Amino acid sequence: MLKVKSISKDYGKFKLEDVSFHLPPGYIMGLIGPNGAGKTTTLSIILNFISKGAGDVSILGTDHIAGEAEVKKQIGVVFDSNVFVCDWKVMEAGRAMAIFYDNWKQKTFLEMLSLFGLDGNKKVGQLSKGMQTKLMLACAFAHDARLLILDEPTSGMDPPSRDELLELLQDYIKDGNRSVLFSTHITADLERVADYITYIRGGRVFFTGPTEELIEEYRIIKGGREDLTGDLRGKIHGLRMHTTGFEGLVSRRDVSREPAGCILERGTIDEIMIYTAREDEHK
């Protein structure tokens, strides 16, 4: 569905380097990383909004530049900010989008508006950020996009709306012919729905693969100060010392059993990001 191979972009102070991952049909991939890690640059290259310095991107088996016009007819994109004219009414936004898609289904668009509680006569500028996101989603579903690219779609949504969206995404991929690339800071959403994770850190891919593999690869380690040996210290990501002991993140390849006096606990995606980001801050 989507194949990104060794893409790079040099901004001088920041470099995106050798980013590669692939998303098969019928799955959801979460794209994560701290602010400034390169997520937006990666999405912008995939969508050909900016030129890449090196590498290749193919969507549905087609080069994203050579076949751009046809490829983009099969992509639905939801950004983290409104893309419509604020003075348009919701129905006018739908009509404007329909012009670009041969397979636009007005019935589906209206069904989505009803599902999301969107008033077709309300102006886009009067909608909350969450409702503007829902309008972009309604447009993506209306042209039966095979690949959804979502940039922070759940920011600004209340918990019931987020839950509703996640269920929609799971239904969307059920036929095995559609996929979702989902960039977000709300990693709890990804733990619920993402089959794969690509974690970008400092312009490079830190991890790409099944979500469960990422979670199983790392453990939170905790122990007393007297238990922190020199050998163990070198294996800990984001080491934090406190009055009674220490804590950090370790790879199970480096620390497969609990060292004497220590405990290993299963972590969350959030915790993995926090500890690795803390490590970057102290480099």
C-alpha cells in the first residue's frame, strides 16, 4: 500500500536521514516521535508537498511523483488544521472536494455528516477543531480512499469522539484493501488500533515493525542505587536517578532477566518515547 525507501531531506540544522518503512494493505500504522523528529517532513515528502533529497516512495505500487495525479485520487488526507475556506458552509466544502474525485459518493458524504453530527448549513469557520477534523474525514470516506494519511486527527476531540473515530478506522480496513498511516502524539490510541509502529527520532527511524514487537522489546527497569552496576548503567536508556534508586528503559536483548535487586516492568509506547527522548536530551 505504501513503501518508503531511504528518503532523506537536508535542512542544514535538521536532517531527515535514510527513513524506510512499508505499510501492507489492510493495516493501520502509527507514525510517532517527539516534536521536531521528522514526522511532518516524512508526510510532506510522501504527499510530494516538498521535494526529497534522496530515496523513493511508492503508493499502491506507483511512484508517488510519476503517478501523482492518479495516486492522489486514491488517498484521503486529514491534516491537524483546517484546509477549507472558513466562509464555506459544510455542504459547499463537500461540493468543492467532489470536483477532484471521479468516485465521489454524495450518499456516503451525507451519511458521514449525519454520523458525525455535522450541520451541512453551518460555516466551516464556526466549527470546532474536532468538528473540522470530522469534516475532512467525511470527505476522505466519501471518495472511498484506499489509503488514509492522518496527521494528529484526534487532537481537539473529546474521548467519545476519539473512540468513534478509532472504531471507524478499524471498520475502514476490514476488507483488507485499505490502510491507514496515523501520525499522533496520543499513543494510547495507537496501542488500541495500530498494527504497526514507525518511531522517528532525531530524523532517523528508531523502530519500525509490529506494535506488539515494540512494546515487547523494551522494559522499564527499577532498582536501588546500590544495584546500578557500571555494566548495567551502559544498557539503560534515559536513566533517572532519585533519592532511593533509579529507573530507565532497557532492551530485552540487552537485559533479558531481572538483575539482582531490580525489577522489570512492561512499558507503554508513551514510556518508551519518554525515556528515549530523555536520553537524547542528555547527549
